[in-house]
Amino acid sequence: MTYPAPLPGLVIRYSFLWSREAKAVSSEGRKDRPCAIVVAVPRDQRGDTRVVVVPITHTAPEDPATSIALPRSVRTALGLDAEPFWVRLDELNVFSWPGYDL
């Protein structure tokens, strides 16, 4: 499979591991979800790149300051359903691109 370049702003499907799942000793996320790449940094001469992703979720945040609501036009452009979505800024995963959870 061919993957696009991991550029900030790219939305991918990824098995995101929430911090509460990691604390419960899980090593993988429960399901694939849309995630946005926020940082992509070349790591070495082999071309490995480390990416930082944040999850996009239907679940409303407990603290509105920790999330950004996606406008309908963005949800539509991403091919998401019509229900509200939030980009969570208080959770992140870091992995080498492309990761096995894509």
C-alpha cells in the first residue's frame, strides 16, 4: 500500500490509543478513528519520520478548552458523517510513519 507524505493537517484513519486505555495497560487502540497529523519530523537519513496525531471524535469534551469543534463544511470535506466532531488537543499519539496502525 502507498501512503501519502505525512504532512501536518492530513487526516488519517488510525487506531488511536487514548491515555485512559494506556493506563489500563492496553497497547493498541480499540478502533480506527480519524486523526489529524499535527507534527511530522524527519528523524534520520533513512527517511523515517515521526508524526504526532490528535484524535477526532464524536464525544463532546468535558472541558471545551481542550478541543476544537469541526465545522460542518470541514466534516463534509473529510467525508465524515453529519454528527458533531471535535479535535481533541489534550490527547496525542506519536509513531514512526507509516505505522502498522494505519
